[in-house]
Amino acid sequence: MFPRSVRLKTILKPFFIKNYSEAVSLKKTVKTKFKKHRQEDLISMALNTIEIRKPQDWNKVKQFVLNHELNGNKSYNCKNIDAKIMGSCVSNLQRADLAKTYLRYLEEQNIQPNLSTLGKYLQFLYRNNTEKNSKEDEKEIIKLCDEIRDNNPVLDSFTLDSMVSALSLTKEWKKCLNILEEIKITASPSTSTYSALIAAAFLNKEEELAWNLLKELIDQGKKPQSIALLRYLTTLKKLRKRQNIIEKLEKLFLFFQQYELVCQEDVAKSISEFCKGSGILTTVKFSGYCENCKSKLDKMELSDQEFLELKESFLKNAIIGRDIFIKSNPVEMQQFQDFVSKMGKIDVVLDGLNVAYSAGINKGPQVFSKMIAAVVSHFVKQNKSVLVLGRVNMTKWPKKHWSYITNHSTVFLTENISQDDPYLLYCALHAGKDTIIVTKDLMRGHKHVLKERKYKTLFNRWLSQRQYFLSHIDEQNKVTFRVPPFFTPVAQKNRNIWHIPYTPESDDSINASFQKTWLCLNISK
């Protein structure tokens, strides 16, 4: 999007525009200045140009949008213009009044808003009232939702999602439970829908319901929005005994730990403020030491029993139950199973193609083979046994490096059409919980086929502690990896000090090699 300094309002400033006809006469200028401007910004351009003082002014906005086109590609028409304008109004945080004004305009013009327009208006009412809901808006939400239901026997998931969000702010919030089930028939309820309902359940003292919905949301691989957790903290303000407050906080922290949740910065700040400054937003070093309290966070290794359960569950659900039929040749997989049972001790499992392609997929066999040979050499020098998983076509690579690979590691090659992941994980799980896995593949698809949350958590913890990401190989063949940190990045307690991971608002940590930002909180009883 163009910066404000070059928006249409600035461009037209030298011209004194008295009416819309003058703006239309500048169409050629607009197209020249905004040649690369995205089409969906036309409405923003109109709103920055045309002042809305009376309902009739919306006619100018609609005409402006419908009569302008950028790059010869129109996205607006008489059928979708109302929903498009309402969407732009809702997203304009500086002018929250626009959405209400536009709906009133439609009513005065006897224009029946379509479901898309009404759904976006409901979203506006929700966003505009999350902090404090006025009685007037509550009545409007209930009335509007009743009218939508009465006039439309069948509703789309977007409209239903919007109804849940808005109704969650009202005394009729429990209607959202039935709507949620209705959404599930044809779609997956959005994270915002769940979060709004969870927040309502907490505020209305239906704590058990709220926790169950939170678990349901997380089991779908989604994370709750801050609003849900902030509302839980709001309920704690009504507690008088410090002991009860501490117990409720620890229930939240244990939930973070169990589901390996990383909260947003606004939640971390709210917890800190709630605890009257006993919580400090800080950082944790790669070594695991907290910059604030100087204590070391724990590395939560899987027990032998947990690893055994993970191994059995994964082989049953991800390998045998699914991947062997969908992603791999069953005969070849059986050959691999026989191979693994006889291969002996393995310390490192190497994803051959993944390592090779780290240099770029167009580099060629000479570079590919050199990359793998360098990584094998790195671990051989540490007296570690290495298994390289690759493809049959690797045997055609230059003999100099390929001979080194085959002479200093165990090699298993699959057909060119096979998927590598099932073999990689099968081997690593059989080799033991301390086996190093070298690949940049995050294995998300395999984690999701695990049916129980317990095993998804164990899988994530095991992989995050054993996976090495190849970073660089220099001209002297020195290999650099991004290795796991010396602690587990989940909420944890040492003595009376809790460490809670959070994502900063700037989201600078998104590309970080480990979780750096934490809330350090002392809640001694």
C-alpha cells in the first residue's frame, strides 16, 4: 500500500474539488499516479478523498469506486460493492463510525444488505465492543442476529462465525454453542470464533466450558487469540485471597506447559501487571539462563517410557496407518524395515536430498555430493555412526564424494518416486531417543496424523531436541548447524519462579533459532 504522503488526497490537493464530477475528470491523473496501486485500495482512496458528512455522500464513494479501474481490471460491481465498502470501514481503525454510518445509509436508501455486508458489520460490532459493550450495541447485535436467522434458513460459515463473535458479547452468548455446532457441519470454526466464545465463557463464570473449548481448539492445531486468555485474567481480579489467585494463575501456566503454548506479549504484560510488577519481560540465553533471575531453565527430556509410547503410536498412526500406503512403496518400505532391524547402532540420520538441496536445487551433482560428504565427515570426526537416506539416482553422482559417503556411512536408497520422511522418522525412532536428525523439514504433516494430543506434544518435544538444521558449509568444508538450545521452550517452574514464553508484538523472534522472549515471574505463596 502507498504511504499516506502519496495517497489520492495528497495528489488531488492542488485541485479544489467541489463535487464528484470534478474528481471523475481527474481519472487519467489517478490512473497514472496509482498505476501500481492494488485495486482493493480504491475504497480507501475514495474515503481519503471524499468527506462523509451526510448519507448522500456515500453515493459519491460508490460512484467513485465503480467508475474507476486500475490496470484495466475491475474487482467491483453493484452486487459486491456494499460488502467491499463495509469491509473497508471495518478495517479502518481510525474511523470506527464509518461502518455504522454506512449501514444507516443503506437503510435510508431501502437497500437490503446482503449476508456478506451484515457479517462484516457484525465483526465491526464485535471489534468495537470487546472492552466494554454498550446496551445499545447489545440490543442491535441480538436484533440483527435474529433477523438474519429468520430471513435465512441456511447460513454460510462466514456469517455464522460473525454471529458467534458478536453474540459472545451479549446476554444471549450461549446461543453461540449451537451456532458453533452448526458451523462444524460444513466447515472448521475459525480461531477468532473459538476465542470469542471462550472469552465469553470465562466472563460468564462457565470456566469448565471455557477450558474444554480451549482444548478443542488446540486439538485442531490452532492457538487461542489473546482475548480468550485476557478474559481469564479478568476473572481473577474478583478474587480476594492471594492464595486463590496464585492457584488460578498456576492453572493457566500448567495449561501453557501441557500444550506448549507461547502467549502473545499483551497476555504476558497483563500477567505481569496483574502480579503488581513481580513479573519481568526478559530474555533467555541459548544456554538456558534467564537474564533476569539468572536461573537455568530445564531441558525436559522424554523418559524412556514416553519415548516408547511415542514410537509405538507414531509407527501405528503415521507410518503403518497412513504413509506406507499413500507416500511410499509398500514393498520398498518392507525392505527398509528389514534393513533397519539389521543396521546396528546409528547416532545420526541424514536426509540426503534435503542436505544436498541446501545449496540450491540447480547446483548439480558435484555440489550435491560434496555437501553430503562434508556433513558425513563432520559427524565421523566425532566418532558418530551415520545413516544417509537418499534416492537411487545418487549412485550416478561423482565417484570422488559418493565413494567417501558409502565408505564412511550406512546408505539406504529409495526409488525416485518415494517420499523420504517416513523412512527418516522410522529409522530415527528405531535408533533411539538420542539419535540426531539432520533435515530442514519441519515434519508438520506427520505430527498432525498423530491422533492424541499427548503424542503430538511428545513428538514435537522429541523432534525439537534432536533435529539439526544445516546452516552453512564453507570453502574448507567446515559445517555449521543450527542446533537445539540447552533448554525446552515451554512454560516451566523452578522453585517459586515461573518462566512463560511469549511472542513479542514486533514478532522479531519469528526467524530466531530459539525462543528468546520470556516472562520471569515470582509468585511465592
